Amino acid sequence: NNRTAIRNDDNDIRILVANHSQSSNARMKVRKWLQQVKSMLPLNGKSQKEPEPMETVVLEKTIIKIGSLLALGFGEAGAEIIGQNMKGGDSSALNAMIPGRRVDAIFGFCDIRNFTDATEVLQDQVMVFVNRIAGVVHSCINDYFGSPNKNIGDAFLLAWRLSGHPSGKQQRLADMALVSFIKVIAHINKSPLLAEYRNHPKLVKRLPNYRVRMGFGLHSGWAIEGAIGSEFKIDASYLSPNVNMAARLEAVTKQFGCLILLSESLHKLMSEEVAHECRLIDHVKMVGTKGAFKLYTIDLDDLALEVDRSIAATVQTSKAAQYKQRLDRQKKRNERWSDTFKMHGLFQEDLDIQTMRNKFTVEFNCRFNMAYLNYEAGEWRVAKDMLEATRFLLATEDGPSAALLRYMRQYDWEAPPSWPSYRVLAEK
């Protein structure tokens, strides 16, 4: 009946708001707003048997959809904008340009490789292409307590808000940020829908052996959260050099031949066990930044994964199945947020992560670490011999080894007399 339908819609909006905003204040404001509007509708005093006017049902469903669109469109960064505007119930005036506020957060930036070529080839189908990738990125980020913030054509800005959380939870969020990007890579390579593009005639002709791939940058720091724009159009987002740093790290993944690069600040925020899984690959200073920082990657062989054809068969289409699926995902999110859940355990238990990391042996890591220490100490000729060994130790070329060799070659394998143990990283 109609009341059952309304209750189901209420559950949907509650789950949607929870998924699109971790802020309890934001959830309370949206719920309070829905309750206030519902209290004005002629529903509460009626008997269960008395039929409800069709206009009332339509109006309530419309209000729920508006709430869904607000949560979906503004995201976590826009929760304050929604809350501030819902306070003034006696006025219909809209004030989207409220002052920003400073928050601490983890920022992730990911970019679709070879997007220009894909756009020219796919033409009007490029939206389907991007949205399929966005579906993977956003769902994985949401599963690990991140919030999609911006969709910028071929790129996505993601955020994990740290403000308001104790140090233990901030550490968990740092671990989750890295794991979520690893899971994005796994799902992209296993997706049957995205695997179709490997056999697209025009794509393969332009880009032989084409497959969907992405680069990822992760950094943590402060930012100003709020509305950006004017009375004609606003975006709820973040402004900070730290946001730009995540994008800059993603841009240099191509130089290092890595899928993921993360900064020293994020590495320090992680748990000791998860941080130990990362590899230190350089010590750099970006143009325009105050100081040098160490650069890390997580070694992954995404080509080792095979397409999982069973995924297409498990896609749920009925509303009841989708609702159950959302509840199951929320249950798993709650388990990951628990203090008893060990994020590092995924590196031993998750088959996708194991498959992508099997290639990288203890011997390889030990040899590279020794080579890096010599590079940082200015012993470049020693480092050269070691890096030439690690470059092809795993059959395919190791990007970080090749990157350090290219840099030292410019100086004929001799560190400058005033070598400060780091280099200024050119971003092109």
C-alpha cells in the first residue's frame, strides 16, 4: 500500500544521505527537514484504513526526491550549505554563498589515462564510458568512508574528512583511503563492462592493447570547505594547496610508472602495518612548496587480474534486491569502522590485493631499498649499479628504478657537490 511505499522511500533516503555524508549533523538536519515537512502533510491523524489523497503521496515522494538530489548534488562538502538554508523556515530566500570553514582531510585525485583519445574515438558514447568508471570509483570510495566531491570530465576529486575524529579514527581513514584506491584498480580491471573497451575496434586501432587504466594521488592537510562560485552557479568543494598537491601527485605517476603515489604526510598518518606495505621511491620538492617530502607508492600489478564474468550475473535489478544490497554494503561499512577491524588484514585476506602484489618479492624490495639509500646519500655510482639490477628484476620494467636512473644520468652519475638528499621534481 501507499504507506509501505513511503516507508521504503524513507529508508532509501536515509541510506542515501548516510552514504553521501558522514557528518552526523548533516544527516540530522536533512532528517529534521523531512520530518518538518511531513508534519505539515495531512498524514499523521488518519486511520490506517483511510485512503490517502494521491496529491499527498506525490508531494511526499517529490520532497524525498528533492532531499536525495540535495545529498547527491552537494555531497559532504555542501552539508553546511543545506543546513544553513534550512534554518530559516520563515523565509524562501536562498543564500548559498555562506562563509567557508577550515577542515583537515585526506584528498585523493584520480585521472583516466588516454582520455583525449577515448573521447575522440567514442564520441557520443563517452558519457557512458565515464559514468561506468565513475560508478566503480564512487562505490569503492563510499565503501571506505570517502566522499566523491568533483567529477571533472576525465578526473575525480575525493575526500576523507579528518576533522572531528579522534587520532585512532584518523589513522583508520588514512588506511581506508589507500585501500579504497587499490580496490578501485581491482574493480576496473575485473569489470566485464569496462573490459569491452579492450576489444573496441577504433580504440584498439589507435591505442594497441588498450585497457581502462587510471592514475591516483593521495595527500593530507587542511583546506577551506564551502561554496565556490556565484549566485548563478555554485560548487560545494575544497580550496587549498593540499588539494592541488593530490592532483600534482597523480600527474607524476606517469613519470614513475606507478598507479598510486602518496605523500609523506599521508604515510605518517597511516597505521604502522599499512604504511609498511608502501615503498619509499624518492625525496622531492615540488615547485611552489615550502619544503621537501618523501614520496611513496604501493606496488601493484593490475595486469595480473582477470575479468570476472560473474559480476554481470550478480547485478541486481529489482528494488527489493537493490535495497538488500545497500543494507549489506552498509553493514560491511560499519564493520570496517569498528575498532576491532584490522585494515592491514586485507593485505593477507583479499585475493585481488594478493594477486596484484604477488609479483613484488622480498628480494626486490630489499635491493631497491639499498639502492635508494645510496641514491639519497649521494653515492650515485653505487646506486646506479643497484638500480640497473632492480629495473628488470621482475621481468617488466620497474618505473621508480627507471625514474631515478634517468635523473642521475643527467649529472653523469655524480651527485652535485651541494646535494641536499632531495631533488626538485619537474612535473612534465
